[in-house]
Amino acid sequence: MYEMNLTLDLPFDAALEKIREILATNHLGIVSDVDVQAIFKNKMDKEIPTYHIYGACNPKLADRVISAEPNAGTLLPCNFIMREEGAKTIVSFMDPVPVLGLSQSSEVHAVAEEAKRMIETVIAQLKSG
């Protein structure tokens, strides 16, 4: 499987605020934001519900990956999406193990396992409220 997901019984903005807080307490931050909804509207005049692709990063883990294999930076950061579905928000985190598993470096693989545990903690905290 390439992702781990959950549904939050929150509107998008409230879900984003909650996720930012929980990511921060787990030493992760959002380093990029792709507003897919706006891109589709601007480039194709297509209306879709709110949909964002975010890049989550822990600088210390990213440093370990880049130090072990500089070109493995192409596999960073750990992406997650948030999309609106009615009054709820779907959140889907990329599983870093298969993605970073593309590298041959055992250190990069170790980082992937550590990052996965961090993301699983974030998901558990989101589920518990």
C-alpha cells in the first residue's frame, strides 16, 4: 500500500488547523502546499471540491536521507493530501517506506521506517480527537 488515510468529521479549515498542531507536536512541519482546486480552476476552468497536496518534513530526517544519498532528495518530502468531501475532510498520508524503498541505502530505509512511525503517531492522534 502506498498511503494511510482517515476521515475527519471537520470542515477543511478546522481539519488543517488540527493537523498543523499535531504535526508540530511530532516534529513535522508543512513545507509545501499545492492548491489543486485552484490549479484546475485556473488552467482548465474545472470546479472540484477543496483539494491540497502538502509536503510534510522533519529536517533532521531529511538531512539523514540527503547525507546518505544526495539524489534521494527527489523522494522527499512525505506528501499528504487533504480533500473536502461534504462537511468532512479526507486526509491521506504517503507511506514513506515504499517511496524511500526505491533507494539502495540502508540509512534511507531506516529513515523511512522512522518517518512511518511518526506518521502513524500523527494519524492515531488525529483519530483520538
